[in-house]
Amino acid sequence: MHSTKKPAPSGNCDLFLSTLDAVLRNLYTATHEYILCGNINIDYLTDSDRKSRLDALLTTYNLTSTVNFPTWIQKNSATAIDNIFIDTSKMGIYIISPLINGLSDHDAQFITLHSFTSRPPSKNYRLIRDINDHTINDFLDQFKLRDLG
């Protein structure tokens, strides 16, 4: 049922991949979890050079494709051009399914992360005291109230 009759995007794949790499390089840290999703116009139901190149790039950031069902279905065509990429080593078990909502010619994807390992917030706290005329007067007023009571 699936064929790639939808026209290929007119964008430059090399530019897309280098820009995506630059963005991920700036954002990526080993201590954060990332979910990358959207209409990437690369069909994940068929093998292609574009798919292989995107997979190779995303693997360097531990991101894996999760969508293995059609997300864009027409009379003679079904492709998986919308995708959600996650780090399965950090996010563990997941369930993904299509969500047909009738709002677009693309079906939505619904992902449930079952064993997301959230880290507790950092224990590094800093107390900053803003000392100015207002805070000094407030302190003096509080001090005077204690002495009167």
C-alpha cells in the first residue's frame, strides 16, 4: 500500500542535516533527555539515502526513530514522514500509536513513555540577598516592631 508518490521536499537535505547537527550540538548534554519530533519529510517506511543519513546523524545524539506506521495516507500512498525520535536508553519502554484527528492530512502520533527516568532537581542552591534602600528600611521596620512588642 505504501509508495512515495508524494513529491520530495524541495529543501536541501544537506543543509537540513548540517543545521540539525548544529542545533543538536548546541543543545545536547548527556544529563538531559530530548524528544525530537515533527514532519521531517523523510519516509521511514522505506529505505533511502536520506533516511540513512538522518539516522546516522541522530545516532550520534542517541536518538532513535519510534514511528513505524503511516502518518500521511492518501488514495495511493502511505508514508511515515512525521516522526518522534527519543533516546531509548534514557526513556526506556514506550508505546507509540497513530492518532487520527481529522485536523490535517497527516495523522498525529501519540507516545507514552512508561519508564522515563527523571532525575531529581539539582541540590545546588544559592541565596542572594538584595540589599538596597527598600530592603534596609524593611529590615529596620521589622526590627523596630520586635522591640516594641
